[in-house]
Amino acid sequence: MAQRISRRKLSEHVASRLLNGDSSVITQLAAHLVETRRTKEADLYVYDIEATLLNKGVVVADVVSARHLAQETKDAIASFLQDSYSADRVELRQSVDPLLIGGVRVGTADAEYDASLRRRLTKLQKMKV
Amino acid sequence: MTKLSVTELSRDLRDAITQLETTEGLEKVGIVTRVGDGVAWVHGLQNAGYSEVLTIESDAGDVEAFALNLNEDEIGAVLLGSDSEVKAGARVTLKGETLSVPVGPELLGRVVDPLGRPLDGGAPIKTKQRGVVEREAIGVMGRKSVHEPLMTGIVSIDAMFPIGRGQRELIIGDRQTGKTAIAIDTMINQAKQKTGVVNVYVAVGQKLSKIARLVDRLKEEGVMDQTIIVATGPSDSASLLYLAPYAGTAMGEYFRDNGEHALMIYDDLTKHAVAYRQMSLLLRRPPGREAFPGDVFYLHSRLLERSAKLSDDLGAGSLTALPIIETQAGDISAYIPTNVISITDGQIFLETDLFYQGIRPAISAGLSVSRVGGAAQTKAVKSVGGNLKLGLSQFRELASFAQFGSDLDDATKSQIDRGRRLTELLKQSQYQPMGVWEQFVSIHAVTSGLFDVVDPERIKDAQGALVAKLWTDHKAEMRELNKGDKPSDDLIELIDSVTKTVAKGFED
């Protein structure tokens, strides 16, 4: 029986090939997941690949805000992430979620910066103020 | 060179602290991938430490868990709350600390759960300090050999298997043989003899009705003020049962480290091992003998190693442990019993047969031992109890031979009679621990032969009369004897004369 390769090892392999510009590795990973019946873990693979990229100086972050962000704000977020991770490159994926009410939520592979109004209100609710 | 201003430095530092407190930076997060049976599997949080506390967000509020499996791809965390509140996809953060519980004198007289939350309906517990649940045991140089007695008030134990402060003495036996009774009597004796020893009773998966009865009894006996009860019931999660002994030890260690003396009672470690087995199997750790995980020995050894007598430099405090193990059909060679026997400094073995013969406490003289207590025995009891164990063992051997025939020589007959008297003498009712002087005069009356005229059936009555008479007529001398020093010849003479008088009243 073939030995099961750990998610982390596989992610490291995929990340290093992606950094070398070889995008065919995504198709290969997809085939592997289908063959080994691990398609449910796809999201976890994405996290792990992003975490590996993070260690190699590339930050991929999800930026969620209540309304569209101005370019200045995006630049500020990118610069904040660059400083926090001492990264060479920052890639932002932006989306809008009105449920956040206000503010912004930035999520990377291993961390989160939640400065949304919703989060603050939830915290206040938990504190029973 | 720039001149440093202390005022500015202070202001800068304060500004920096304020900024740190108000600025929320990037927070390491993970997500729950699977949850069930009190275990949550978490993806992410690669920098989590072993036994570190995790906070899992849920609709009903935060649920805490501690990381026990640090795998390559995920973390296995044992939940400290209900798993029904935790959902897959929930956000998980690191708390940045290992588990700790409140410790201090504020806990005395309280019943708490393994996280230090009150269970007695009393006021919230506010302590000045917290103690780490999993703590490394004190090293060799911080210890001192056991030399002070920890009197249980049970004659057969104090005379034959003495326990010293800092010792670990196992109480082992089948169900319903009086294991907890010995532990409770020992706790009561600490209050009766005003030893100042703090009791920490850890109930692992015990019936809540039993714990309630125990609390009532301890209150009745006036012991509760110097007792902490860490309670877990059968319906509590395995994680709480697993934590209970460690949390209780952290509470006891506070007193040990502050130059005081504490007594830990773990009731019982069999249930503790079973709870750990459940957790380990759910965490997918490979099962070993009797399906226990490979580190079940370490589970108990690291716990009991924290009981110690500290050196004078560290305040000379002590933590004595009385772990309890329940056997099945008297089998002390099972996995957990042998483990704990080898860890502890001796064991008190209770036999079902003796219990049903009416010999209570049902202590087996042959299988029980105290490996370090001899040095801690009070001189008074030592002077009369030296040959007790041997005498009792010889009697039991002779008594079994005597069943085959009635033609016995006088010497054997008298030895058997003495043994019967001794057996009767060592019977002791529950909740009636005895002081040093009571133990001394009782044993002395039988071993010196002064009670040879008393019928074995009436030994307990004679003993009661002797104790009462000595206390009424010679209170000052008995108080002196109670200090534990070897009695003077004059005092022994006095006791002998009173014993003879009492014995006459009970002659056949």
C-alpha cells in the first residue's frame, strides 16, 4: 500500500513549483486529491500552500470589508502585511461583506487581523457590557 | 552621545505599552476541521505548544481546549467544555499559556472542579495566585528524606506501616473494602490532632452523592476548614477527570512551597487511568496493554513525583500522597496496580476476606508495606509496635495450623491467644482516629501481656476502659506522651499499674 503523503509535505512541493512559475502543479494536485479521495481537504491544502508561500516571502491575504476599499487603504494593508511578515511580495484578494457593518478583516494563511465593527460588537456582547 | 532622560524613558515605555495594548495586531488563528467525543481537530496554529490552551469560538461563547496531539497536519485538542457547542469551521486562537488553576488559602473549605470553579454554591473564589496544572517535580537537591510522621490515627497503620510527611503510600484493594474510609479517617485525624496539615481530596469520577456525604461528614468533624475538595463526577468529560489530580496537586503544592504540610488523596487513580485511556484512544494514539496508551506509567509517575518533603532551604514543607487504586478480585498484578505499586513508597492492601470477617480496617499484614515511613514513626509507637507485624503474621500462620488439631503446647496456645487479642485490638471503627498516647497504651497493654487475662472478645471494652481511666486520672502524663517521645520508665510503670487494675475488672 502506498504511503500517505502528509498534507504539509505535498503543500511544500506545490508551493515551491508555483514559485518557479510552474502552474501545472495545480492540475496534478487536483488529480492526486481525486485519486486519493481527499477532495474534501482542498480548502486545507489551499491554507497549507499559502502558509508555505508565507514562509517563502509571499503573502496571500483575504481582505474583506463592508464596502469597496480605496486604493490608499489597500496599499496601507499591503504595507502592513509586508512589515508584519517581512515579505517580498503581497497579494490581496478583496471581497465585500456588508455583514461586517464597517471596518476591515484581513486573513492570511496562519493569522487574522479583524478590525471590523461586527467583531467589536460581538466582543462587547461577550463581555456582557 | 545622547543624554538619557529617565523621565522620557519612562514616558516612552508607557507610550509603547499603551500602543501595544490598544493595537490589535495579527492574531494566529486556526480552524476546527472535525469535532466529536470531546476532541476537536484543529488545522493551523503550527506554533501551538504541548498542553497549551486553545480558545474555540462558538455561538454559545468561547470553549477552551488544550492541545495534546501536535501532528504534522493538525492538532488534536481535548475540550474542557461541551463538544455540542463547537462546530467544524469554528475559529481557534492560542491563549499563550498552559492550564493553570487558582491556588491559595482562599480555597480551604471549598468544593471546586478541576479548573478551580466553585461547585458548592458559595461565593466566587478570588485567589492572589494561580498554579500551573502540569508542573515539573522538584529536583534531588530540593528534597529531604522523609522524617516527620503523618499520623493517620489508625493503629494498624501507624504501628505497622507508618507514613511520613512527603511519602507516597498507596491504598489498594477491591471495591467496598474501606479504602476511602482510611483516607477520610486520616483527614479527620489531622484536625483532631491539630497537626495543621491541609487536606486536598481529589475525587476522580466519584458519585456526586458520595462526595456530598463526604463533605457533610468533614463539616461535622470540623475538618472542612482545612480541606479542599476537587470533585469530578461520572458524567464529567474525560478531560476533567484527567485534569483533576494534577489540578489538586497544584493546589496542594501551594502549601508545600510555603513551608506548610499538605496531604493529597487521589480517589481513585484507576478511574484516572481509564479517563486517560478514553482520551488517548479518541486522539488515535496507539493502544498498548489493556488498551492503555504507552505513557500510562508516566501519567502517574509524574503526578506522584510532585509529592515530596522539601529541603530546609526551600522551607521544609511537604506534600504527602495517598493514591487509591481499586483492584478486581484482589488482583494486584494487573497493569495499573503494579505501575502505581512501583511508583509509590509502599502500599496498604485491603482484603475482602478480612473485611467480611469483621476485621476492619481490613489491612493485610503480609502484603502491606511502608518503605520509608520507619524513619518517620513516632518513638512512642515505635517502641511498642516494633514486632507487631511479625507477631501478627506468625499468629495468622499458627492459627491456620491450629485449625487441624487441638493438641497444642502451652507456648503456641498463648501465642495464638495473644494474636487473637492483637487482632481484636487493631479493629477500629470508622471516624474514630486515635492519638499517639491512645495507640501506645493500647498496644502496650496487649504486647506486654498485661491484657492476657482478658478474654479476646472483651479486648475492645478493656481498651476503652483503659483509655478512659488514663485520660481521667493522668491527663497531664498522657498529653506528654501524645507528643510522641519515647515514654520514661516511670511513665511506663504508671501505665502498667493502671492497665493491671483495668485488666482485673475484665478477668474471666
